[in-house]
Amino acid sequence: MSEFWVYFQIGLHHVLDIQAYDHVLFLMALVIPFTFKDWKKIILSVTLFTLGHTTALVFSVYKILVVKASFIEFLIPITILLTAIYNLASIGKSNKKGKINWVFLITLFFGIIHGFGFSNYFNTLLGGSSNSKLVPLLEFALGIEAAQLTVVLAVLVLAYIVQTVFKYSRRDWILVGSAFIVGVVLPMIIESEIWNQ
């Protein structure tokens, strides 16, 4: 049980680490268009993101696919930017079923990108033979899922307060929140090491 708690906490810390706020930014961008009544779509999106994240770690741990770290570090803020821009572009448009399915697939793919961003650290953390890595990886994934649901809940509560107490419209909430994310993530892209290679 103590080993489970260690990897679970590492998963929690990975998402909630204030130094590595890119994960939280992506979750914010993912959840901003939703409200509490959309809880099924939210849980599905977050779980697909975790599934993608875990799949990337499995690929990396078992040496199925290794991706250059600098390329992934560049792609992570791009995924955040694209999600925020999608929010801005789709304000006021109806969510057709096909469009929602497409968003879920993109979320899964973005989870894979974010997972590769953590794979080097995770590999050094685990060490040992590949046989002993699957259970800690799943424990870590549970920690990630718990932390993500915590962030999602915080964003939904903030959205509720902004829209009910401060009387912002849902459209304005999406507009301001997504624009804020774009403003934070653009410098990350501009300052990426990939431009120096």
C-alpha cells in the first residue's frame, strides 16, 4: 500500500506542481467551455487525456516509441494553444455529436503528447526491469486522474462563481478564460528551445 501511495502522490504532484503549470493550463482550456451539467463529457475528456498520457508512458517505458524531448516540450504548449483557440472559434456554435467525438480523439492525442513530456523523468524514477514498471505506472495514472479531476472541479467552481455571482455570461467566461490561456502559453512557445536548434 505504501508503494501505491508513493506513485499515486507522484501522479498528483505531476499535475498540481506549480512549476509545471502546463498540465493545469491544458485542463483549464479543456474544461472552460463546460458547466457542471456537462459532467459526463468532462469525465470522458479527462479520462481520455489520462489514457493518452499513460499510453505514451507505456510506449516509453517499454521502448516501443521514443520521442525527442525538445520536440515534445515544444508540442505541449502548442496543444494548449490549439485547445484555447478552438474554444474561441467555437463560442456560440452548437456541439454536434460528430464534432464532440472529434474533440475526444484530439484530447486522447494531446494526452499522448503530454505523456511523452513526462516519460524521461518517469523512466529514471522507475529504473529496474521493464517487468516491474507496469503496476507503478498504473498507480501513477490514478494519481494523475485524481489530480486532473481536482483541477477540473476547481475550474467548474470558478466558472460557476464568475457566471452567477459576478454575472458574466458563459460566452464572456469562455472568451476571457481562453484569451488568458493564449496569453500565458504564447511566451512558452516563443521561448522554446526548439528555435535554437
